[in-house]
Amino acid sequence: MAAIAALINTNEAPLDASLVQAIMSASTCQPLNTRLRVEGCVGLAIASHAPDIDVAVGGPAASVWAVLDGRLDDRERLVADLARADGQSGVGQLSDSALLVRAYSAWGDDCAARLIGDFSCCLWDAANRRLLCARDHFGVKPLYYARVGSALVVSSVLRCVR
């Protein structure tokens, strides 16, 4: 089981990384590999049993970062579409979360409609100060959210939001 989370202070107060870590620790009773990235008022995190999880970073000056729980299917089509859209090749070896960042860089908010698979994801675009959260079309990988005071919490695991 994997879990992702995004936390943003909408009042732009700095976010403490230990708060993001505490939210992720609620995802399960079993020890997981956890990666998180916190900058200013925003934090993204992923926890999984897999040893190679990541918080994908990309876009202009690495201003876009993302976490993805699940998998992207039909990678060949997605890679071909990305190559046509941005003229770059070599995306076939990227992780699913890194492909998500490339898709967002190419198509903006419409990127979620072009993804096939079982997934939920959170993506932060620092340059535009936007949080994009999405899930697969059938909701196989859920996505929950709550507003608590000035904070917005989004996660693929209900316990993290509670």
C-alpha cells in the first residue's frame, strides 16, 4: 500500500516538515519508506513499501513537483504524445510521477484527462502557486481532502486527512 499527501497553508504561513511527516505516519501501522518535500507553505509526501519512491521535480527551474499513488498505463502512447507536444524524447525511462510532471508541463490542467491507469496524484506548481490534485476516472485510487482552519490537507488515505 502507498499513500500520498499534500498540505498547504492557504494563509501562506511556513509549513513545518514535521507536520507533513506526522500526517504520513498516520497512513499505516507498518513502517514505510517516506519521501517528502516542503517549501514555504506547501508540502508533498509519499510513503510506500517500494524502495524507489520519489517526489518528482521538473518544469522550468524545478518549480513543479508531484507525488503519485498508483500506476500509469499505456506509457508508450503517453510518451509518444509527450514527444509530439514538447519535442523532447527520452521520457520512456521516467517514473510515473516524473511523467506526470512532464504531462503537466506540456498540457497544464488538462494533463489528468490524458492519463490512463489506477492513480491519485498531487502536483504543486510553485511558479503559478497552484495545487492540482486528481484521481483516475473510476476512483480506483481514492483522494480525500479537508480544510482545517487555514490548512488544506489532501491524501489518498482517509486516516491521513482525519
